[in-house]
Amino acid sequence: MPDTRVQERSEKPERPEILFVCVHNAGRSQMAAGLVGLRSRRLVGVRSAGSDPAEVVNPLAAEAMAELGVDMADAFPKPLTDEVVRAADVVVTMGCGDACPIYPGKRYEDWQVADPADASSLEEVRSIRDDIDIRVQRLLTELGVPAVS
């Protein structure tokens, strides 16, 4: 006799995917991605990329993030590709200009944030990090993901 029971499936809602883009993917976008991971408890997929990626992540940016418990030792600048843009639900540009491709159906934001590459001290980079942190927490709230402080 065939089993006629209805099988229940536990379907998780799709988790939002955020892409942060800046020119060198060495400071702002890397910090934003790290902050999304920290503040969302990894409930949000996050990537970062650069229109002209640098060789390494800005050491002051990594140091400022380490103060919050975000280890960027394995982080590295990545190139902006159509694939990462297509995979994102939200694309946040941070000074990449016209290099970021536009696809219909995606949410785009442009955050005017200072570049840590232009900072002369850790204190200045902390200020940039804190500005990005406020924006990240707001974005998470708008996406329905409670941000952990």
C-alpha cells in the first residue's frame, strides 16, 4: 500500500544577497561586507568587489575591523564581475562610478563614504568604519534582518 502521508518540508526563506562595490575593494567595501556578517549573524549573504581591485586589503581597515572582532586576515580584493552583480539582490556602490553594471530588478544604493586609502590615521579609519556600520545596520533593518549591535 503506498504511503499517502503528506510530507512536510521546512522551507527557509531565501536569504538576501548584498554586494558592496568600491574601486579597489581594499577598504570601504571590505569593511561593509565584514560588518554585514557581524551584524546579521551571517543571515545575509554578502560579497564585495572592486572595479579596479588592489593587491591587498588596507591594513588600517583590517585593524579597525579587528577592534570589533571581525578578522579580515583571509580577505582579499576581488574583481567586479557580471556574475556577482547578477547574484545580488542589493548592490551598494561606494565610489565605483559608472563601472558597476545595472540590471533590472535589483536594488541599488550609492553610499558616499570616505575612502580609508585617503586616511592618515587609524582614528580616521575608525570614523569611516563607524559611518559604514550605521548604514549597514539601517540596510539590514530595511531588509527585515535584525541587526546585532
